[in-house]
Amino acid sequence: MRFYRYHAIGNDYIVIPESELSGPLTPAQTRRICHRNYGVGSDGILLHLNDKAGDRFELRIYNPDGSESERAATDCASSRAICGTGSACAAKPSRLSPPAAR
């Protein structure tokens, strides 16, 4: 599985493109991936959703305990983004990839 790991303002997040998953991300998988001793280790997982409309950047935010953030379907094009540091981390791979690859 291809993923990105970013650090910002004392937090670290794993960004996973939705296309890299064979199915939904489960709470057990999230806990294992975020575990600092047995997984990659992070403050959470940001699942970069496939862009269905071609003009939006959306993500789901998963906490290290396996729970999904209350407002996880975060549309970073609006003011609904609830995790500023995580949103900045998740946006970086999107900015680095050419438009045709998004």
C-alpha cells in the first residue's frame, strides 16, 4: 500500500489515497497502523477520497483509537475543515501530483 507520512506543528499524520485500499478502513486496521510500536505510528489517518466530481478535495479523518472524526467527510474547499494541521498534510500530495493523476 502506498501512503504518505507528514509532520506539522508537532503532529504526524498518515495520508492514504482511497485507491490504495481494497475495502473500507476498519477501526482495527486504523489502530494497528497508528500504533507507534507495532505500526507506522501517527496521530491519525487521513483517507484521501477519490475525486468523483474532478474539482474537489475530500478526506476522511480517523483517530488513532480507530474511531472516525464526527465530521470526517471533510471538504477542504469549504470552511467545514476541522483539522487544520491534518488538512494541510493531506493537501500536500494533491498539490504535488499533476492534475491528470489526481
